Amino acid sequence: MSFDPSVILSALPALVSGLKVTLSIWLASMAGGALLGFLVAALRHFGPTPLGLVLRLCVEILRGTPFLVQIFLLYFGGPYVGLKLDPVPAGLLGLTVYAAAYFSEIFRAGFKAVPKGHVEAAECFGFTRVQTLRRIIVPEMTMLVLPQCVNMAIILLKETAVLSIIAVPEMTAVISALGSQQYAFVEAMFLLALVYWLLVEACGWAGGAAERRLSKFRFA
């Protein structure tokens, strides 16, 4: 059995279709997960202790179980509790919640890393808590947690492949099906690995560019 490059060329239309789904779910879940994670981190950091304990438990459960198990339970177990979702909405919801758990820990660490002196200085100038959060804590925290957020974005990108088990028509599902139909598993997996690698490199480059730009505003 020899490597057949023509299989890769014939797979390009299917790849483009799956790529659109992958990128859409990835970007939407990353944005939603970051927003939800920030809210959870803020409530744990600034909110009442009982609420913080409940949120901590939820985060630990999500971080302590594989995403494969979570998405399986959401899609196949959801109907047992009245939650019946199509593959794409289920994949988007599952990946968003999974991302939120990790983003919340990143942001919580960012909150703690902001020097207390900066917060106290803002209070001396008469800033309200909201003003301090918006003008001092969030900008400084953003610079501190950006590398971790980029790393999380890369992890989420690769986790989209897991959604193939619930028939989401993303890259892994589409290319794997094509490889099975043409008995060209090696060529299909090579193409899939190559595209994921290029996407990861592009994400890392964009994150590095953003970090270099934001580093100009770091406090001395």
C-alpha cells in the first residue's frame, strides 16, 4: 500500500466544509467560554463565600472529567433530563462550558496576580469598585493571563475533534469518513494533522503578536 497524494486533492472540498464548522464552533465556544469564565472568576473572587464554594465545585467537576465523557453525557444523556439538542448546538454548549471552567481558573489567577498596591492606589483616587475593576484590574490582568489564554485557545481548537463522536460535521468527522470510504486512512489523517498544525501555528502567532503589542503598556 502506497501513499496516494490524489486522495488529499479530492478531499479538499470536504475539508473546506468541515473547516468552516470547526472554526465557527471554536471561535464561538472560545468567546462564550472566556466571558462565562470571567464571570465565574469574578464571582469567586469578589462574591460571597457560599457562592464561591458552589462555583468551585462546578469548576472542579468540569476540570476533573474528560471532555469526551462530558460531551457524551450531554448529547446522549441530556434527553433523560429533558435536554435534547442537535449535534452542533450540543457541541457548542459542551465546549463552551468546558472552556469556561479553565478560563475561570486562568482569570482567577490573574485577579490574584494584580498588585494590591495598584488597587489601593485606585481607591485613594476615589475610584468605585466597578471603575477599579474596569480601569485597573482588567487591563493588568489581561496582560498577565494572555499567554495562558492563547494556550487554552489552542487546546480548545484540538478538542473540537472530539465532537466527531456526536456526528458534528467538523473536520475530523468529515475527513475520517472520507478516508473510510476511499480506504485511505493514512492520507486522510495526514491531511487532518497538517491542517490542525497550521491552525495551531496561526493561533500561536496571533497570540504572540498580541502579547508583544500589549507588552508596551506594562507597568515598569
